[in-house]
Amino acid sequence: MSIDRITAQEALVRLADFSTVIDARSEGEYAEDHLPGAVNWPSLNDEERRIVGTRYKQINQFEAKKLGAALVAKNIAAHIQREVLDKPREWQPLVYCWRGGKRSGSLALILDQIGFKVTLVDGGYKAFRAALVADLPQLAARHSYQVVCGTTGSGKTRLLQALQAQGAQVLDLEALANHRSSVLGLIPGVPQPSQKAFDSLIWAALRSFDPARPVYIESESKKVGNVAVPEGLIAAMRAAPCLQLELAEDERVALLLEDYDFFVKDIAFFCERLGALTEARGKDTVQDWQARARSGDVASVVRELLVRHYDPVYLQSMRRNFSHYETARVLAPRDHTAAAMAELAARMLAG
């Protein structure tokens, strides 16, 4: 058998060397997190793992292993029939499971016997996760950042999108987190990634950037919805130069009504989310907002949310946490539209 083995630390830097990265864990394990770019070929799916585990507990290890072997053999045969028959001899997969043991080893053995050059990750996903967590702080510190600041509705996300479209390096944490980073930031029908998956997405993005060029990033807090920004990245952001995006209040209201149109279309959902502000703003205020929203006056509610809630909290946080906020360069797009943000991005990148 000529299966190669590499450490998790080596896998961090060699992922691009392999034709395919294969996660042999179940679909549930894969969904929680996986190596960047990996595909899922479960040796046992979630239900099969449950059945084998039950047999292990209720009967004995030997009986569980027999059933597990039959299921693994069946699944590997299906993977090969579906994915491997068209692969050339030069195809070189990297395979892993939870700890680099039986599930990935079984698949690697068959692929090796076919004649492919197969590599296993020693310690599997568990070791890779530990190596990634250790690597994140130094990877975050390797880059220089331009922190896009601005009160809610000033167009920070639109500017980041415009910068990215014009070739700038952008780390859009809200896009990676599937959340707009506020009490009202939940995106209906779009689940957030797990913390592990969020970390992996950030690591993969940072790894793809050129340290010689700046990375544009929004002035996020420590959490984006239910996931936390890695400490090393937060520290680097808070020490970086700031850019202050300024937009007139009417433009900010118009932008939010566009970007949060699902609230306008689903007033009951909007009112439910407003309820989360009761402790901060008081029952009477929130009930007034809810009543006005139900009557169709969403714009005035949005304006008051900006002036009475979001702006004071945001400005206080920025002054406390971002050391260069007071000396930020001011950016003033002509309005809130995507075209205006594209014009601003072009001016920024032109120097």
C-alpha cells in the first residue's frame, strides 16, 4: 500500500496541490464544517452512523463492526461508480474523516488499490480544525486593513460589493455569516453557518489575499448574529486605519427600505423582530413602532430606529473600540444607489 500521510499543518498549505479533497464523514458532520473546497463522500451517512452506534451499545462491538463494514463497502462502491470511473490515472485525492481513521482509511485503501496516488490527513478533521484555529491569528495579522465605517444605512455593504467588483480585496464578514449584524439583521430563510464553518470561511478568504495589497472590511463588532469574529482578526481590524462613509439621513432610510424589503413585505415578521428591542428602548416605544409599522408607516419607524437606537450605539462602540476612528478619512457618495457606490469605489482605487 502506497498511501501518503500528511500532517494537518501541512494540509493547511497544500490543499491546492490535490485534485479533489474528500470528506468521508457523514453529511451532518460535513455540514457543520469541512476543509475548504472539500466534497462529501460519506462512508456512513447520519442514519447509518446512528444504527451502527446503537448496535455497538446494545449488542457488542463485533456485531457493530460487521454491519459497519457492510455499509461502508456499499457506500464506497457507490462513490466509485458515481465519481471515480471517469477519473484519469493522474487524479490525486486528499481524504480525511474525523480523526484520520477507519472511514477515510477504507476509502483510501480502495482508491490506492485502483492505482491512484492517495493522501490521508493525519488526525483528520479534528487535527485540521486545531491547526486552522492556531493559524488564524497570524494569518489575520499578515494583512493590512482599511476599515469601512459608517452608521447603519450608510451603504457599507454596497461599497464593499462595489470595491470587490472592481478588483479590490474584500472580506465581507456579513456575507460569510449570512447575517446583517444587528438585532434586525436576521435574513429570513437563510441559516447562519456554524462557528467552525465561519472560521473556515474567514481562513480561506484571508489565505487567498495578497499581503501586499489592502483588505477592505466593515467595522463589525465581535459577533455577527450568532457567530463570533476570530479574536486575531478583531484585534487587527481595531488597530487599522478607518474610512468614514457618510450619507444623508433620507438616503439612509431609502437604502434600508430597499435592503430590508422583506420587512416591508412581512410586517408581522418586522414587528416580531422589533420586540427584541423592548429591553433597550422600552415597551411603549416599541409598541408605538409596531403600531406605525402595521399602519404602513415603515419609513418613519426606520428613521427613528436610526436616530434613537442604532446611531448612538454605533458611534459609542466605534469611539471605544477603533483606535483610528476619530481620524477617519470621510467618504461621501452622491446617493445610496449601487451606481454611486461604484463611482466612489473607482475614485478610492484610483488613489
